[in-house]
Amino acid sequence: MYIPRNIYPDLADHMGNRQVTVITGMRQTGKTTIVKELLKNVKSENKIFIDLEKFDNRELFSEKNYDNTVNILEQRGLNFKNKVYIALDEIQLVPNITSVIKYLYDEYNIKFILTGSSSFYIKNLFSESLAGRKKIFELYPLNFTEMLRFNNIPSKGIDFINADFNRIEYDRLKFYYDLYVEYGGFPEVVLSDKISDKKDILKDIIYSYINVDIKSLSDIRNLKNFHTLIKMLAARTGTRLDYTKISSLTGISRPSLYNYIYLLEQSFLISLVPVLAKNPDREIVKAKKIFFNDNGLVSVLADVSGGSKFENAVFNQLRQSGEIKYYALKNGKEIDFIYLPFGQKKEIAFEAKETPTKSDLKYLENLSVKAGIKQHRLIGRYTSPNFVNYIWGGDVR
């Protein structure tokens, strides 16, 4: 049974567009499932799903004579005299595939739906050959609202801007939120009942990411050192990147380290958050913070505090609906997130605390004034006996 993702309406709407629909994101985030659902809802039988992990399918799109590709697809039941829908899964496995797609796109009435596992590869692959002919959608692991939906829990989830959770709602959702913070939002992980199975799936995702995705996207020879780097970065979740220290600890040169971290970001494992710089004389303007795009990966890669995991979870909940920066002064004071919702102009300051206090709220209020941010939110994970105005997952003002 297909369980809807929040991104699906936008994808379904784009199916009526002539442009190529490209869905990219880390493996096991549900790209294949969404593509099959999109095809299922197309009111035409002139359609096909092609898995490029199968060798014969890769050969089909490696033909030097592109008309041979058309002939073979016609033998598989497609009629190119009418509009055709072609879904290609994992296009990064076929090096020359953009040339084939461009030829078919220009010569026939074809709606392409493509998936790939790397933003770096996809964006560079299509930068010239399909310029103006495609739209890229990025698919991440489930956010908390989607996680509840996958568990068949009726709820609107958590709206950090407008939510007002009472104690009953807090108690009802706390179990699931703890699971989300600890094991993240990969669909297969969320749907697994046993904790041991969740951990095994997450370990397999990391293994496949390093030994399949990274191998296909780069020429990194020492994958063991690369794995060590990933674990070291996971242990630093929510902190500023110190390239000099990491280079010293890993033995990886700074130029290589920059390249590796760029690859990790473009292949959706991590995200780098810049600082909000309005007054460079008082603020730190260079160092970026690192977050992982799924909490479960952090849990299996490193022994991280509950506070760091909670902050990482808040990042993942905010990221999909707005632009994120952080604020920091040179004296060490900082605000976790400066959040700008997509399509809006007013920023909101967010501070994530496992057990918030009134002093945390006062701290956030004072620092928000210095940052020039009028709206602020203190988000807590647990109730605080000495903070009676505390609202879990919502707005504390």
C-alpha cells in the first residue's frame, strides 16, 4: 500500500509538464516507490518503468544508435506515435544516458521521470544537455509528520511556528517522537517494528552508501578512511566544522577533506548550515555547522548526546520548509537556527533544548534582539518542572 509523501502533490502536478521530472536523493528514501505511484496514476497504458540496476536495461540506454533504443522500447510495448511515459530508475548507473534522453525528448512526445542518488551527479549531468528541459526535486527521509502517517497515527504532526500542544497531545506523540529522534525517517526503518531490525537497516544503508554510491561517484581509494571520516563528522553533529582539526585527526589533507565533505553534502548524507552575518565585526562569518540528513544515521555512526540528536531532528524538521542559518557572536553566544520560511521575508530564531528553562528563554530573547530577529521560538523535547509555560514542540514566547 502506498503511503503519501508530502512532496507527492508537487510531483503529480509536474507530471502534466513537458519538462523532465527528476527525483534525486539518498538511497532508500522512497524514490522508486513514488515513481511507480506516479506512473500508476497516469491515465495511459503507453508507459514503462525501467530499473537501470538491471544490466540489460543499462545496455539498452548505452546503444550508440539511439534509434535502436526506440526499436527495442517499441518491442516492449510502447507506441511512439502517441505520448509516451518513461520512468528510468537510478540513472547515474549509465554514463551517457543524458545524450539518449535529450535525443528522445527532442524527437518524440515523451514524458520522462528520472531518479538518481546524487545531487552532484544529477546537476552536473544535466547542466548543459538538458538545460531548460528538466526540474529537479529532492527527496529526503520522512519528516516527523510523515513518520506519524507511516505509523497510522492521526495527527498534524509538529508545527514549530504555530503549534500549541497540550499535555494530552504531548503524551500521545512522545513515544513516536523519541523513535524519530533515535532512528530517523527512512521509510523501511520507520515501518520496522523491532529495534534490532531498525539498526540493521541503518547499518546497511551506510554500507551501501559508501560501497555503492560513493564508489560510483568518485575515485576514493581508501573507503575505510572515508568511513572513519563519516563517523567523526557524526560525532560532531550540530557543531562548527574545524577542517584543520579534522584533517589532523584523520590524516586527510585539507584539499581532499574539502572535496570529501562537498561530496558528502551533494550525495545527501550531510547538510552544512552557514552563519547569519549582519555585522562581521561582531559575528563569526566563515565556519559552517554540520548536520546529518537523518537522525538514525547519526545514532549508528557515533555515540552522540541526546541534546545533539534533538537539535539534529529539529534541523531535519525545519529544513524541508525553509532556509536555515545560525547566529553566533565571537564571545561564543549563539542561536541554533535562524529560519526563513520559503516565500516569506521574516526570519524566526529557534533554540532547541532537551529540557528548557526560563533562563533559556531569556537568553534567546536577548540574543534575538542583537541579531535583529523579532520572532523567536524555544523548542523543548521534555517537560521542565520549573518552566510552567513550556510547550513541547511548539512556540514558547
